[in-house]
Amino acid sequence: MQAGLHFQPCFKFGLGLYTGLFYELYVSTSKKYDYDMFIEHCAYVPVHLYYRIPFGRKVALSVHGGLGFNYVIHGAFSAKDEDIEDYTDFYEEDGFPKKFNMAMEVGAGLRLGAFQLNFQYGKGLNDHKSYRSDGDFKTIQNKYTFGVSYMFSAE
């Protein structure tokens, strides 16, 4: 889940900037392991070039691409068994990801009046080396984002 504020100024010829500040929440559950739930709270800032193609006063298609920056504020594994302690201080340790993630991102948006439908794909750029003890392969974070935004300036 992601919540925050987009800032999409559009300058001449439909070119602009796509940025903002977002809170992201990741939740994952598993019944196979001692730790059955993982929760992560992140701050996310995209810095993208933006191009808008207007089809009318209140309808526009846009594409954007650039870098996305995530920073983990807090993450925790919680155990289903009361005898196992919850685990929160694991970032940067062997076998666990780093707090910072940078990704190359591309996306598109369709604005209809004051609402905008968004799609974005992010390809992780930094190797978290989470499984370096298991062999020589990379662990990167990729993500798909689908969203609905309310535009305060529906120009």
C-alpha cells in the first residue's frame, strides 16, 4: 500500500517533473516458517522526467521515467509461536536486505478529470546481497505499482 503526495509540474511542450513523497507499507505472510509475518514501513521519493499528451481539457495520457528511492523506516518479522522472539534489527546483517533501495522506473498515467489512473514498474539497481552465503547471485528488489490519484489541479 502506498499513500502520499504527487508533484507533477508540467512545463512547455508537455515536459515536466514527476516526483513526490510517499509512505509505503509492505506486508507478507507465510505459514511455512517460524516467522509467519513480515511488515516493512518505507519512505519513497520518485525523481522522473514526465511527458503529458493532452486529449482534451480534462483527459490526458502521461508517461514518466527516472529513478526511485526507497528507505526503510522500520521492518519486522513476527512469530506465530510465542516462544520465538519477534525480529526487528536485521537490516544490513548477513542474509538480510539493506535499508536503502534505488530503482530505475517507468510508468504511465491516464487522467480523467480530477482522477488519474497510474501504472509503474521499478527494476532494482542495487544488489542487497541477501543470500551471499548461498552462492554468487544477486538479490534486487523489483516492484509493480497500480494506483488511483486525486489531482488537486485538474488542468
